Amino acid sequence: MTDFPAQAAGPVDAPSFLSGGGEMGARMRSHDWSRSPLGDPHGWPPSLRSVVSLMLSSKFPMFIAWGPQLGFLYNDAYAPIFGVKHPHALGRPFAEIWSEIWGDIRPLVDRALAGEASYHEDLPLIMLRKGFEEQTYFTFSYSPVRDDAGHVAGLFCACTETTRKVVAERHLAAESDRLRELFRQAPGFMAVLRGPDHVFDLANEAYLELVGRRDLIGRPVREALPEVEGQGFFELLDRVYTTGEPFVGEGLMVKVRRAPAAALEDRFITFVYQPVRDADGAVAGVFAEGYDVTEAKRAEAELRRLNQTLEQRVNERTAEREAALAQLAHVQKMETVGQLTGGVAHDFNNLLQAMGGALAMIQRRTREPSVQPFIEAGQQAVDRGTKLVRQLMGFARQESLQPEAIDIPRRIANMAELLDRALRADIRLVTRFADGLWPIEVDPTQFELALINLAVNARDAMPTGGTLVVEAANVHLPEGHASGLAGDYVRLSVTDTGLGMPPEVAEHAFEPFYTTKEVGKGSGLGLAQVYGLSRQAGGTAMIDSTPGRGTSIVMLLRRCDRVPAPDTSVAGAVPAVRRQAAVLLVEDDRVVATTVAAALEEVGYTVPWVGTADEALSRLAGGEQFDLLFSDIVMPGRLSGIDLARAARRLQPSIAVVLTSGYSEQLAQAERETVLRKPYRIEDLVRTLDEALARRADQQQDD
């Protein structure tokens, strides 16, 4: 710390503006200003004299820094801030007396000297004023002070030390956080209810666990826990709030719902309702605290029941335990199977349907004899419902696929219509293929499905539109490549300009059943199928994604030495039967909708498509006339296909209706409707629609 020398006695004829001002006024009057950069006070300009007079008469901590060296002047209220630096700091340069904090405050000083006032609240500064470094906090303002010519000649500061306040507030906040954490982790349940309506202000983990972790905070108790109505607890809360007398309950039973849509469950609780009073002593709320003693009650009852010999009790207990374990194992097994079936069934049937439709379209577009056995085999597989199982087993069993040499550009060109249908109008599809691209050996249907899966994922990742780029090039991977592969490969990438994936999502994206989409929007098998196909083709798949900048799925597919079979399909080779009818297709799965719409349009139907029942109702009510409604039964939203059929007939009484689903129970509910079980063949669909329209025509003639 700088050792300031003692000051000699100054002139006794000090100027009048230094009169008064307490201790510091006296010190200024007696100070030897010959060694100060400020010079003799008699020569100070009027502007400085005025500010000094104001400062000395104030009870608020203030200082003035004036002149090229910013000579320091301060009042009595500021002196304690200096500590041992007082009174030797008087008149000395600012940068010298506060050297330890100069680096922190110099930018603020420069702003003031540039004519800009500033205010700072609770600014942290490490000061050396008592012989050691200490953390301090100050709230202050720096204002420029101008000389008589209007130029900034110094700065004026009004300040107060807020160290104690800041430390106290932080301590209080830490203590509050600690108490909240203790409240949250308390083994007993706790809740704070406010006002006569008993609105939840706080509830700890144990309380949330008791009531099924529902949303409580800010809601009245009667709204948050409607199932408790009529059990007497609300009336007890009202009484405690009204009378101010606490209530203690021992082992009382309460019926609560511990999961959404779950049955009511009997729980036993021991608790106290304690009135909470405000500063005036009036009851402002109720504090509820207690324990869930259900297990203790059950154990007690099990002991009020076992009154036989010890051996009998042991035998009974052992038998009950084994039965309970067996029942639990059965329940867990059925729950697992149920979850798996429920999550996959819809997409399973849609996948089968899409593949069956695609095979039907291929069969319509080619007469190549060598292709027909593969098409027939695929149709048989769809009929048996085993295609998805074989796809999942494809990660380990090569024989589940039917690979052949294919030419990527030609195959994707033939898929152009399917890809366009899988995308939206606001998404631009771009293809780039290198010259002399090598053929690859894959199952062609699985390859097309992989491209459709990637297109659908990219579409969902670009909700406001964008660009989808499909490109391929030949690559040679040397030994030791990061992919673990070596040799000749075709690098096929599908890149979107969408939302991208965070690293934790990209890490698991290829895992079967992993999905970030809403329930019913995806099974998590799309990218898993892409990865499985790549591995089957002797390569691998990788993800390159950045949040906000899009995703690129890269497939490395081993080069095939065989020559792809020539494409003998001729557009329009199979004449289509013209059917002049408008069919409103309602299907939430875009891949299914794409194949079904294409097949129906090829035989002459006009097929507008919507994804939900609400969209369908909008079009039915909007004046468009349709001959037939073809809808899935199970769809996202508030209406099922059965509900939609009833509404459609109210809006357009003459409309024919055909419903479809893969769920037996849903088909049973549609007993009065014409139904088609998924997966269905395209020819069965066309025949069913023809028959439904024929019946409609006959009814219209009869009318």
C-alpha cells in the first residue's frame, strides 16, 4: 500500500467555499496544497468550487477527481471508505490512491471524462484499505464535471458501500435455497396452501409422489385433486382456515388417483393441518405435513389376519410371496408385450401396407419375367405379416433380404413420384450423381424404403420448407479409415436444411425404436432400417448433424461387380381402367398415403389426400363433393375414422364409406361399415372401392 506522507499546515486564509464541511472542510482549509496537482484553492475555477461546496455540505459519500491527474477530494461521509488511506489521500492523484482497483474502474472513469455519465449497482471491487485485500461492493454514479469553458475537467461521484447488503442477500438466498431443498427432500409429504380456496404454493417430492406427480402449483386443492371431493379432507381444510385451530389425523384413508386415468387407490396417511398466520395474526393459509403409512397399515392388517401357528403363517406367507412374484412377473411381461405391440402395431401395418402398395405398383409397371417371382414373393410375405419381423432380423440375418445389383441414379429416377409425394410443395428435391457411378447390391424394395424413410424424416425436420439433396459418388476407403471399412464404396448421402439433431439424439438415432417424435408419429424404425440396409450391403451409415443447420445421413454401400439388369418397364404398358370418381383419402401415414393414392389414381380415381379427420371434415364441409370416403380408423386427433364416417354422411348423405385398420378391436367397432383389414393388396382395395361405389349407384337409382 502506498505510504502517504503527513500533510503540513496550510494557509489560514482559506477561500469561503471551504468554510464549514465538517472534518474534511477543516482539513481542506489547513491542507498544504503545494504538493497537490490541484494547486492552491484560491485559484480553483468557479465550477470546481461549486461542486466542492456541494460535496462538503452533503451527508452522502461523495468525491471529486479534478484535473489532468484527477486530484482526489472527498467529504466526511466518504472518509470511512478509505480506511487507513484517510486522511493522506486528500489531493493525491486518483490512480495512485486507488491503485489496486484502477484497472477495474478506469474504463468507467474514461467514460465520465468523455462526457458520459454512468450508474453502477453492487459493482464488485477488491480493495486494499485495511492492510489486506477484501471483497467489496459499491453502488455509485460517475458524472462528468465541466470547467468554466464547458470542457470536461473532472468527474463527480456519489457512492455508497453495499458490501454488507450484498453479502447478507447472498447468505439469505443461499439459506432460502437450502431450506427449499430440505423441504423438497423431506421424507414426509409437505404442502403449503394459500387463501380460503387452498391454492397450492409449495409441494415437496413426497407429496407429489402421493398424488401421482400431477401439476399442483397455483391450482386450488378442489381443482387439483377432484377425486378427494366428498372424503372430508376439504372440509377439514376449511375448518382449520376458518377457526385457526390445527387438526391432526392418524391413519386416515384417502382415495387418490396416482396416475392419469388410473383407478382410485386407497392410501393411509397420518398428517397435521397447521394454520399459517400473516404479520397481523390472521390465518393466511394452511401447512399440510404428514406421512404415507399405507404399508404400515397393510402390514398391521396382515398381522390383525395371521392368527394361526407360526408354521402355518410361514407357509401361507411363502405361498403368497411366490404367488405375488409370479403375478408380478406375469404383469410385467404382459405390460412389456403390450407396450411393444401398442407402439409398433400401427407403423407395422402401415409399413406392410406401403410395401404391398409399392409391390403392386411395380407389378403394374413391368412385365419383366425375372422380376415377377420377386414381386410375388414380396406379396406373399406381406400377406403372412412377416416382412417387418424379417426387416428387424436383418441386422443379424443376411437371408432375410433379396439383394440384387442396382443402378442408383436409375432406381432413384424411377422413385421420383414416390419421393415427391413423401415431401411437401415447399421442399425442393435436388439430385447429384457422379459420372460412372458404380452399382451396388441391395434389396431393391428395402433400398427404396430407406430413401422414403430418409425423405420423410427430412420433411419432418423442415417444417417451414427447405432443400433436400440426394447425391452419390464413388469413394475408395484406405485401410484404417474411421468407418472401419476398406475398399471401393458408393457414398450415398441425403442432406436436408432442417432443424438438425443435438449430439445426444444423433448418438442414438440408428437404434431400433428410438424416436423423438410424438406418439403415433413414428416408431423409431426408419433410421434403424437405413442402418440395417447399409450393413447388409457391406457398408455402414453415419450421421452428420448440427442443430439449426440441418442433417446429412451418409450411407457407405459396397461396390458390386455385377451389372444391373436392364429396366424393361414401359410407362403406361398396363392399360388403366378409368373410374370417374373422387375418393377422399384420410391417412396419417404419408408413405401409405403416397402408395395408395398413386395406385388409385393410376386406375382412374381422383384422390385428394388429408392426414387427419379434422382436415377431412373441413373439406367435406367446404363445398367439395366426394363420391367415396376411404379412411383409416386409428388417427391422431379427437376423432376416429368411425366418427368421421358418421359426420361425413351428415354433411354429404350420398357418400360411400370404406374404413381400414390393422387393429381387430377397431374393425369390430365398425361392424356397420365396409371395412378392409390392413395390410391389404391394391387389387383388393380397388375391388372394395368399386363395389362400394356400385352399391352407392344402385341406392341412388332406387331413390
